[in-house]
Amino acid sequence: MRLVHLSDLHLGYRQYQRLTPNGINQREADVARAVQRAIDQVIALRPDVVLVAGDVFHSSRPSNTAILHAFRQFLRVKVELPQAAIIIVAGNHDTPRTTESGSIMGLFEQIGIRVAAQEAKRFRIPEYDLSVLAVPDVPGQLPEFVPDETARHNVLLIHADVDDVVPRYYAELDRAAIKVSRSDLGLARWSYVALGQYHVHHRVAANAFYSGSIDYTSLNVWFDKSEEEERGLKGKGFVEFDLETGKHAFHVLQPSREFLDLKPINAREMSPAEVDAAIRRTVDKVKNGIDDKVVRLVVRDIPRPVARELDHRALREYKRRALSFHLDTRKPELSRRSVAGAATRRPSVTDVVREQLLAREIPADLDRERLVELGMKYLEQADAFPAPAVLADVES
């Protein structure tokens, strides 16, 4: 008996300011296309069970376009795979902030999908001798993570932050309501544990996985890219797992758009013209160019006076060509002496503001990278003001 496990679809996600010819945010359209491709592959695999581990939507109040797309895609699964059991849990993005608000997730129950949106539920599927404990990411008391002894196969489906697995930086960016540990889950007791919340595919145990998101929809997509590169992953996708043999496969999805984190430039002791030339060489080396791609280029150790003198006409042209071109300029790092005498880095105001802008919750249609860019620009402008005169102490 085979299952597929996908998570963190984030339909309705919006980023950057470019629109499609139909007036839809381009990244929202990208994510919708990624969901359709994922469903295409799921249907082609013809599994017995389909598990969705939360965050179907990017907001608990998704747009009509996002709702309609989700409904159509899940209806396709029901029609094409009538014998398959489909189970969805709500993630933190799906869950309203107040208990008085209803959950949109109940919509999918109307087409025969099993949904756990406001509380944990155990679904018994007799035809597969399977029991699924589905735990949504909502505040409140957690259920006992105990399998059903009457079922041959037991699956735990949960949207949560496993605190000894998910990197702390990532967990703090997008806080989940549920935080658990490996020992809380009792991984060895389950036939399979399907996890959602962490957007990078990760094997927690031989029978437990974060499937990862199906597109780059994190608060910091460049963290996702670096984690994937470190783990040798080829991109986003979903998990296929055989409950009889324990074999698994990670199915990589065709990316909806190329994300490029270019090789950083160290601008120490470089003139503005030299930095411009280094930027131009880096961009020119991009295979097939930067057009319509999401691009970041970090320039380290660049003093603000040098950054102000860069060729901004060329930078505007890069931004016109790419879907997003983010030149991330970073001032030289300051250091101080620790008690032991070793030099340690002191976080600058710029560092602190950048991290806060990356981490704070913002409206779904606000361009986060543009927000960070403007924040850095305003700091630079503030830094350009002359310091106020300091009055000397006058001895009486």
C-alpha cells in the first residue's frame, strides 16, 4: 500500500509587484501552477492514500481564486483516484487567529475529503486496514500520540515544529502553534509520520519525513536554497512511501520559476567602478541570463559611501529584466573584544533591522524583499545626516 505525502502548498502566496496578463500576481500564478503539476504527478503515481500536511493556503482568509484552484485540484484527485483516501490537516497559515472565525478547510469535506481543521481527529480506513491520526496546527491541548491497536498500519499526519529537527532560525521566522520533539511523537510506534511546516525536504527517521513545500514560499527563500544545496536536494517536491516495504522516494517537481543566489562579492577596498564591474561580471555569467528569474546578489564589506556611488542605472536595468533582482549590500562588520580577549562580531543596527523585517508578519500581498530594500535605504539616508553637536560638560 503506497501513500504520497505533500505539504505547504501556500495557494494565494504573493510576492513582488509583477502581474500576469490576467491581472494576477505573478508569484501567485507560479504557485498555482506548481500545485497543478504536483497533482498531475500524484494522479500519475496512483497511490492508495494522499496526505496533505497543512498550509494548503497562505492565509486563513484566502482569495476566491486560491479557493477555487484548490477545490478544482483536489476534485481532480477524487475523480481520477476514486479509491484513494485523501486526508488534509490545517496548518498555521490555514488557521484563523480567533476561534469565532470558521475555517475554510471544511469546504473540502463536501467532496469526500477527510479534514482535521480545528481539532485532532483519528480516521479509520477499513479497506486499507489503516488508521490516520490527523493533528492540525491549532492552539490547545495536544492529543496522545498513540496508534490504533486495531489497525495494521498507523500513520501520524501533523503540521508542527519538531524542535530538535527544524533549525532554530527557521522556526523563529514562521512560528507554528505546535512544538514537539521526536520523543513526543514516538516515531517508532508509527508506520509512517507525515510532517508539515518546514519547507525543506528532510528525513527525520526511516519512517518520518518533512516533505517540504512545493514552491519557494518561505519568509526567507534564500535560507531554503542554502539548506537544499547543503543536503544535495534538486528542488521542491513530495514524498512517496510504501507502507508494506518501507521504501520511499522523493519526487522533484519542475520548478515554476528559477531562483538564483549568485556568488557573493567581497567589496573590501574596492572602488565604486570596481564593484560595478564585479556585479556586471557576475550577472553576465548567469546561464541563459537573469530574465524573469528571482535573483539575489550579496555584496559584502561595502561602505555606504561606495554603495551610494554604484551605477544605479545598470541596477535598474537588472531589476527590469528579472522578476526580482535584489542587490543585498552589507556594510563592513564591526567587531569587539570579548571578555576572553577574542574578537567577536557585534550585530549592527542594519543587521538587526534586516532580520526583523525578514521575520515579522506582513500582509500577503506586500513584497518582502522590497520592504527590506526600502528599510536598508532609509537607514542609509538616516546615516547620511550629520551627527548632532555634543555639548561639552561645563564645570561649575
